[in-house]
Amino acid sequence: MTRDSSLTHEVYERLRSDLLAGRFHPGDRLRISELCNAMGVSLGAVREALSRLTSEGLVVLEPQRGFSVAPISQRELLDLTQVRADIEGQCLRRAIAAGDVAWEAQIVAAFHAWSKTWQATPRDGDDEAGRTHAAFHRALLSGCDSPWLLKLRDLLFAQSERYRRLSKPLDGANRDLLAEHRDLMEATLARDADRATTLLAEHFAATARILVERQLVAADLPAVPRRTVHPA
């Protein structure tokens, strides 16, 4: 990897992390020159990073307006939730069929790491809690023998993270997240594919339901004032 490509990758990873953590709001303008100044990098590195994020659907490029954070909506959330359940359910079934003892141990370890982090800061949006949560869900599927299914899953997961972050302050209001994840783990380790995929779909639906019922996601694309933002 050349120095330029390495720098572009670093910019991409930093911007992507900020987007998934909710540090940028849907609809925010992302001015290349101001991002360059804030990050101390070249125009080319930022432009290439934003182009990659556009291909992932996290950023949009509008004619005459430039780059901005992709909007969110109730319609997209419900569609995303269903498609994610379908794809991730397939991944989980194949993982259950193909996973070995090392896969089982990875799941148990990932659940332990997430549960300790979550109980320490259950309503905190820190990066460590998000990282261990992502690691647990990825561990469940790590036994899947289809690289393409896993690639599709990762794309959908990134999109859903933006919505999950919105629901996080309300996660403990009417649900037991620890029990949801434990039940999902136990069904997976018991090789009960039907129960595990049902629990997985219900887990995703619960987050979507919080956002819809609390009106945290507009029924249509939100009309929010655009603002220019800088990376954290």
C-alpha cells in the first residue's frame, strides 16, 4: 500500500467511524476543503474517502451541492430491518451448520466482553460499547461459509448502526438487552437455527419499533437544516 493510499484509508476509516457513531447528522453538508483543514490532509484523500463512503450509502453526492451525510427515514429503516433480518438469518443458519468448537468459543467470549461493557455503561454511546456489540453480532456469523453473504451483511450492519445509535438512550426503557443477546447466543450454541433466526429478527425489529414509536425517525425523509461539520 502506497503512502497516498494509506492516508486515504485512514481518512476513510475516521470519517466512517464518525458517521456510524452519529457524530455527523443526516443531511449535514460535508465540505471537502473544511474537512481537509480539520484533518490536516489533502483534497484528494478526502475526496476519495467520501467517494468510497458514497458507494456504501453512508454519504450522498448531489449535483451542484457536493457531499452530504445520507438521510434517514422510517421507510428506509423498516426496509433495512427486514432485509438485514433476511440476510443475517441466512448467515446465521449457515454458521450454525458449519461452525466448529472454536466458533462456539468465540461467541461466548464476545458475549462476555459485550455484556461487561454494556452493564458498565448501558446508556453510554462510547466507542468501546459499540465495538463489543458489533463484535458479538459478527462472532455469531463468523462460522458462515459464504463470503458474499457476509459482505452483504456487513454493508447492512453499517447502515443499521446509524439507526441503532439513535435508539441507544432508550434501549433499557422497555426491553432487556442482556436477555435478548443471551437468548440469541444460547439458541445459536444449541444449534437451533429456527429459534436463533427468529430471535435475531425480533431483536432487530425491537430497535426499529423504538425509533418509530418514539418518532425518532420521520415517516418521510427528514427536512433538517444543513450544517457544515468537522470530524471529531
